[in-house]
Amino acid sequence: MRLHRFYTQEDLEKGKEVRIEDPELLHQWTKVFRLQASDRVIVFNGNGKEFEGYFKVLARKEAIILIDKENKVKNDQKIELHIFQSIIKKDNFELIVEKCTEIGVRAYHPILSERSEKKNLNIERLENIAKEASEQSGKVKLPEIFEPMDLKSAIENFDGELFALDFEAESFSKAFEKLSATKIGILIGPEGGWTENERDIFENRNIKSFSLGSQILRAETATIAASALIIFK
């Protein structure tokens, strides 16, 4: 039987009893999943390890898990992928965080571009979406979600290899196999695309631009597709 996975901020260690008083987790365990004392679960805290244990106590206000096993974590993802996403509609940005976290994206950098549809995001909600996607997909580290910043600042602060998606550029399929960097950032514009001023910024900083082909994709579709192409290549 497949065990449910849950994220907790508590310190985890094999042989340790962990007391948890997080109301959200307790509600999930007792009301949503209807778990009981002696049931087994998988827990992780984002430090790269995963543990199994069973409930010694599971009540409305507290739970005690005895951790009796540390699972071997398979980590064969070679690329640390960062998404630099121009802020788009709330639901679509949330979809990106959910699906790209499942794929394996390590960080999200919301960008204030000239054609951004919005100027702010609910970072706490996005972090919760990323946490749930990590629980579901077997990730042992949570992706980082940064506060929104302007395009120039985001580019200057990144120490990996950057490239931009642009419908008017050459096909991505001709170049992605040649990517050799292990830390990569993708710049994705809003529905209206990049402005000429923003394209000049890319050119001045030697940031190459690629397209995903002749079809016109929505911003969230392009982000998810490009993430999968890079991580699963």
C-alpha cells in the first residue's frame, strides 16, 4: 500500500519521536485521510531526506510519530532549473508552480515585465501549492519562491545560464540538447510577449532567445513544456 507523504518543519531523525501540533496537518490526518494511531506515513522537512514512521498518538490537538526508517532518496536530476516568469493571472501562475514543481523546478522568480498583467502575487499561497505538489510527486526539497522583482534585477542576481523564450526566435529544439550548464534559468514573458526594450536587454547581456516552434502557446503552457524538455532531456 502506498503511504501518504507530508511536509513538516519539525526536525526529523531515525529513532526519534516527533511531536506535531500543526493544525493544518492534524486536520488532514484526522479529517481528510482519517488516519489512526499505528498508521504509517512518510514525512520530510525539505532537507533532502525522507523518513517513515507510525503514529504513537494521533489526536485532534497533537500527534506523535515514531520515526523508524530513513528512506533512500533517488536523486538523478542533473539540472537545477529556475523559472523567471512574468507575472500573469493568478490561477495560471498557480498552475505553473503546481505542475513545474512536480516536474522538478527548483525556484520561481516572478518578474515585473513591461506587459505584466498583474504586479503582485500571494507568495504564501504559492508556497503552499509548491508544498502540496512536492508531497504528491515525491520531492524531498521544496522549491524556493522569490518576491517579485524587475527584469534587470532578476537577471543581474542570477549566477546560472539564462535564456529567454520568445515566439519570434529560432526553434528551441535545435539548441536545448546542447545545454551543458547544470544551473539554468528560463525567462518567460506575459501573454503579450516581450517588448523590444526587453529584447534589447537580453541582447546586451548575451542572453539567447528560443521559441518552442511555430504554434502560439499560452504563457503557462510554454513554461510547463520548456521545463519538461530541459529536466527530462
